[in-house]
Amino acid sequence: MRRFFEKDVIAISVCFLWCCTVTLTWKSNFQSPKWVHQISNDNLTGIPKSVIQLQDRILYPTRLFLQNMFSSQHQIDKSRMLQRTQDRQLKSSKFFCSTNGTRSETRPTSVHELRPGDFDVIGSVGDSLTVGTGSFSYFLPQLVVDHRGSSWTAGGQGTWREFLTLPNILKVFNPKLIGYAYGDALAEQRFSQFNVAEIGALSRDLPFMTRELVKRMKMDKRVNITEDWKLVTMMMSSNTFCLELCYGDYTTYAEKHKQEVLTALLYIKENLPRTMVNLILSPNLEIILKFTNLPRICFFTHILECPCLYSIQYKHKLPDYIKVMKQFQEVEKEIVENEEMKNKDDFTVVLQAFTEHLQFPLNRFNTTDTTYLASDCFHFSQKGYARAANALWNNMMEPVGRKSTNWSKEFDRFMCPTKEVPYVSTWKNSIISL
């Protein structure tokens, strides 16, 4: 018993250290308005070089130090980390789909006639889930590392055999795809490429992130803004549910979310010709309240990361909060039906709905399979992100109106284009396929 108690004390102490580090990071972020208006155009990110140098010298090395500080002392945790990564596929393993005819001979002019290989550029906006937080976390301090290279929506590190991500899938169809993140990187660093997601981002940050995304693409000499087809994935809301619902008038949040998402989408529409947007339906975080048999440290991390849903003083409002989360999903469904999302032939928004009725996987003991979770039991492990990438890809290939609203085990079900249905699904080509 004493040995277990000592482990708990160590874990709680590390959790406290991690919280202090994150707080310091947030404090520096609060100062961002002072330099955001001084953005220059002489580098890829548009962020002042002094800020990048500061983060290169201090913040990022600190994150790497925290990541490695216990690596030589916790062999058991290392084995757990291996359990939290996808099953590696042999180099001899063939991809699931044939690549014949999956890139058009000439570039299409309609967003409704895009094959998987027609995408030339990929980008992503969102919060910590889009950053890839927790991908390789087997100890709490590692949560401060941005694993963008393995981000399920915008990471292109390695191949699909090691890291199943949307870019790594699309790279099979078009090896010249650009824009995906290369490895661990902060949003301001070059390796982040067109993954502009930020840890702790809220709906109101979407307009800024989309402006940054557009600016990066326009500044990048590899991108032909008028000719290249672009795929942008957008997902947001978890932080609103966890950090804002309990501190304000939550009855207005769904409408505010709708306006922020619309503003961001219309900015992309006006500034990025030839773009398809994956709008991933906001997850209902009621799912995490049903997790069972978690490590004891997760009791503390859940309260720290999601007080609105886990703190005792707000429990009586949980039914109301769950209603708000469902309202977020409803307003997002309304957004994609907006005529402004459908009246341009080189732009569309597709709602990807695998998160609507998401059920978290269980282990052989019929409890929550924590191999799909990061060390905080809130973010995903790389294995969890791979499962999400598989589900997102399947949604993209499924017709609008018949999209899966849950996910399957990674690699168990993998949709492929066919001669009869060669295009990535949109509202228009889905009418034909139906």
C-alpha cells in the first residue's frame, strides 16, 4: 500500500508541475495582442522573429525537457506507451485502395468532382485535439509537447503504416501533397506548416486562425492559390464545454459558436479559391463522463482540464450543459445547409459526422480502453488519433445523408473510391450517388 501511495504522491506532484508550466504558457499567450498587430511578411508564419527566437530558446526546450525527464526511469510506462500506438504495418503491406484513376488527368474546376489525389494542399484549424496533444504521452508533463506531425487531421510525419493520419492517407494518392506538419512543433514554428491549431483555442479564435492559415498559404511559394485544390479541416468546441460553460451565460454559446464558425468559413470562401472544408461535428463530451476504471491520477486531471463537467459545484447543471453540447451540433448542421456554403462551384463545406454518436472502445474487462487515451485520460493517444483519422476518411468517402455517426477500430473498415463513385463526397455529388 505504501508503494502505491508514494506513486500517487509523485504523480500528483508532477501534475502540479505540469499545471504550472501550462499556466506560464497561457500567461504568455495573454500578451499576444501586443505583437499580433506587428506581424511581418518576411517569413512563413508571419510571426515576429523575436517571438519565434524566444520560444525556440526557452519554451520549446522546456517542453522537450519535461518530455524526457523521466524517460530513463520508467520502463513500465514505456511499454504502456507502445500499447497506445497503432499496430505498425509492414513495409510490404499494400495500401487498402487502388490508386488507379484517383487523380484527375486535368485539374477539375468543380469542388464536386474531386478525386482523393486532386488535393494539392492541406491545412487544419482547431484546438489541442487538432494539435495532436497527448499522442505519445505516457507521463503527464509530456502533454505540453505539440505532436503536430502525428495530428490526425494535419500531420504528415512518416507514412500511414506508422501514423494513420488524413495527410498520410492522401499522400498515397498524391505524393506531392504539401502543407502537413512534419513533427513536434509549436504553431509559430516552420514544421507546423498549415496546421495552425492552438492548445486552449475557443470558437472565438477561429477567425484569427483562419486568417493565419490563409496568410501562410498565400505566402508559400509552393502554393498556387488560384489553381491548387485545398482541403481544410476544422473542429472546435471542447474547450468551450470544459472551460466556459460554467462561467457565463451558457444559453448564448451555441449562437455565438455559429457566428464564429460562419465568419471563419466565409473568410476561407472569399480568400482561398478551390477549397473544400471538412467541418467535423462537435463531439458531445458526455462521452468522457462515462469513462470507467481510469487511473487515479485522472480524477485530478479531469477536474483541472474540464472543471465545468467534473467539478462538484457544477454537477446540478450537467443536464443543461449536455443540452448546450447538442445545440452546438444542431447549429453546425444548420451552417452546412446555409446557401452561402453552396453557391460557389469551387468551394463547399462538408459536415463529417462520425462524432455524433461516438462510443468509446472498451477493453476485454468491459471498461474504458485506456490505450486509446493519453496520460490525462482526456486527450487521445496516437492509437486513438489513428482511429479518428480512419473514421474521418470514411466520412469523406460516404455520401452526405449516409455518413457514419460512430467510429470503428482502426484499419477494420477503410472506404475506397470506386469507378462508380470516384469523388470525395459533397452535398451535390451525393445526390447523384443516392
